Amino acid sequence: MPQTTLESTMSHARFPAVAAVATLAVAAASLAAPVRAQDAAEGAKKAAMCIGCHGIPGYQASFPEIHKVPMISGQSGAYIAAALGAYKKGERKHPTMHGIAASLSEKDIADLAAYYEKNLRSPIKTVAATSAVQPSAVVAALLAKGACASCHGAGFDKPISPAYPKIAGQHADYLYLALRSYGPTAHTPAGRANPIMGAQVKPFTRAELKAMADYLASLPGELQTVPQSRFR
Ligand code: HEC
Ligand code: HEC
């Protein structure tokens, strides 16, 4: 984003005052509204190559084991962009998503992130904190030990940074697979190199990760699978 601003400023080099004002306006706009409707509309067209998996409710993937494809509609745009960047660079080793992400430009990634963040079913499912199931004492202790809510937020649906994922209500089998992917590579062939989560999952056994995944999946959340684009 800052680079784009810089480049567009340079193209206005003959009008320094105009350029400075334009730069400020762009910076303010991007702070206030990180997701622009224009990007989302572009993203809607590009999502044609995603809906075969992410737009079919309950669609199953078979690598490295059978699990449901993650819900990405309603996920934070900054996290979607970070995840796509990690697949592209190979920090997330999933072969299919690596192949897809490698074919995307930075602009494609920004558009798709904007699109999926906003492409929700209408009316948007509102989440009542009170409807959350209480964890068992065992799961509550695991979540406290990992301080999971300190990053993933209240109800695991309000992360403290938009670059962190919403995980409430995500598919249980996917969450379990994702958690194992951060562990030692022996856990799953499709490893994830993210150092934050790598440190988080270390103290837990696979059974404990599964217990947390099952609980998180049972929570009400904003994540959805939306077959039809709202932007068409
Ligand atoms: C062939 C099926 C398939 C297609 C097509 C596909 N995906 Fe995926 N996607 C997956 C699977 C399976 C995963 C889980 C990978 C893993 O375990 O890390 C995934 C993961 C993701 C994630 C990470 C979700 C999370 O919670 O971390 C994002 C973001 C994503 N895909 C976006 C896209 C976008 C955008 C497109 C289109 C440009 C796309 N995918 C196309 C199957 C697919
Ligand atoms: C210090 C902040 C922090 C803490 C504490 C934390 N997480 Fe995370 N979590 C993250 C970040 C950042 C990511 C995204 C990593 C990436 O890009 O792959 C993530 C990713 C995840 C994912 C993958 C989501 C997806 O859609 O693929 C799951 C599941 C998860 N965390 C669960 C947990 C659990 C369970 C705990 C507690 C044991 C926990 N996290 C503690 C920051 C944190």
C-alpha cells in the first residue's frame, strides 16, 4: 500500500503540492477503510477460480486427509491476504493453495481479500455472545493455558488484529488440521511456518488440539460459505 502511494506520488512529481495532498488523502482513506468496495467488486470476478471449493457448503478436500475446505467469507481481509501470501511464498506448504496463490498478483490478493471479507449472506448472521456454549472444564483449562483468546479475541470471533484469523464456528476438522500444521512437520505433510502459532501449539498433545478445535467449531461466528456473490 505505501509503495503504491509512493509510485502514484512520483507520477505527479511536477505538481508537488497536489501530490502531497493526494498522498495524505490516500493514506487517510486506507486507514479509515482498508477494504474498498471497488476492490471487492474486482475480487468478485477473480473469485470464479475459488468458488469450486470455497463456495460449496461442506465441500471436502482430501489432502493430507479428508477435511472440509475452510470457510473464508466473513474472514478478516488482512488475514486472508496474509494467508494467501504465505501459500504463495511456500511458508504454508499446501500444494493446491500454493499453486493457486502463486498465480495471483498482489492486486489480485488484495481484491480477493476485500471481496471475501464483505461477501456475506444477507442478512448478516449476528452473533450473540450469550449463545456461546461454555467449554468443559478440561477445554477451558487448555484455552487458558494457551491464552488463545488474548489474540483471537472475545468469543474467538474478534481477533485483536485484522491480520489474525476469526476461528469461532470454523469447521472442526479443518481447525484440527490447521493446528497440527503449525507443529513439528511430522504432524502433517502440509506444514505452516508461522512462528507465532508454532510456539502456541508446542505444549499441546494432538488430543488436546482436537478438543480445542471441536470446541471452537461449536461457537457461533461470522465465518460463512457463500455460494453466490453479493456483488454480481
Ligand atoms: C481445489 C480446491 C480449492 C480452490 C480452487 C481454492 N482453495 Fe483455498 N483452500 C483450499 C483448501 C483445502 C485449504 C486449506 C489448506 C490448508 O490446510 O492450509 C484452503 C485454504 C485457503 C485459505 C486459508 C484459510 C484459512 O482459514 O487460513 C484462503 C484464504 C484461501 N484458501 C483462499 C482461496 C482463494 C482466494 C481461492 C481462489 C483464488 C482459493 N482459495 C481456491 C482449497 C481450495
Ligand atoms: C500471540 C497471538 C496468538 C495466540 C496466543 C494464539 N494464536 Fe492462533 N493464530 C495467531 C495468528 C497470528 C494466526 C495466523 C497464523 C498464520 O498466518 O498461519 C493464528 C492461527 C490460528 C489458527 C488457524 C486458523 C485458520 O483459519 O487456519 C488456529 C486454529 C488457531 N490460531 C488457534 C489457536 C489456539 C487454539 C490458540 C491457543 C492454544 C491460539 N490460536 C493462540 C495468533 C495467536
